Amino acid sequence: MAQLTTVLVDDGILIRAVGGPRWNTTVFPGSTGYEKRNGVWGSPRHQWSVTLGGLFSEMSDVLALHTEAEGQAYSFLWTPPGYTQGDFRFASDELQIDVSGTDTTMVATVSFTLIEVIGE
């Protein structure tokens, strides 16, 4: 799939981002107790659990991006906290949205996981 030119901007509504680099290693335990480890990836892939919060009207950009990306079908640009901008996709075709408040002050929390896309 292709990358969208859209950038996920979370300024002012980012509540929490938990994650970072992860590796893929296969471990083969030998019959004598010795292990053989094989690093499958040559570089790490970042994965982040992100929570955005604020007025429901402030969530329109992330909801529109999820629709434009067709869930996890297309990737987009995002800058993880403390890292440089990279190519990411949603890890699921669903968003977790929690809405509360009154008709005039609807507050929303949107949670999702982002996975870095490598080599697209």
C-alpha cells in the first residue's frame, strides 16, 4: 500500500504515548541448553500506544485521518515524542473513542496503536 501525504498532528491533545523501538529475534533452544539467537530485522520498528484527549470537536483531524487511511490500509507521517518523523500506520481498523459530557461540552478520548512502516 502507499503512504498518504497526511501528517498526524497531535499538538495540545496528546495525553499519553507509550512505546518505542522493538526488535524481532528468534531464539532456538538447543538440547544441551545452549541457545542460538537470530535477529530477524536489521533495524528496530517503533510501536506506540497513543491516547489523545480534549473536546470532541478537536478530534476531527484524527477521525478524518483514520477514515482516509482506511484503518490500517495506508500509512501516514507522525512524530513520536522524542524521535524524528516517520512513516506509521494504525495497528487496527478500529479506533477506541470514549465520549462524555453534555451537548455543549462533549469531551473525547481517542486511543489507538501506531506501528512504524519500514520500506514502503
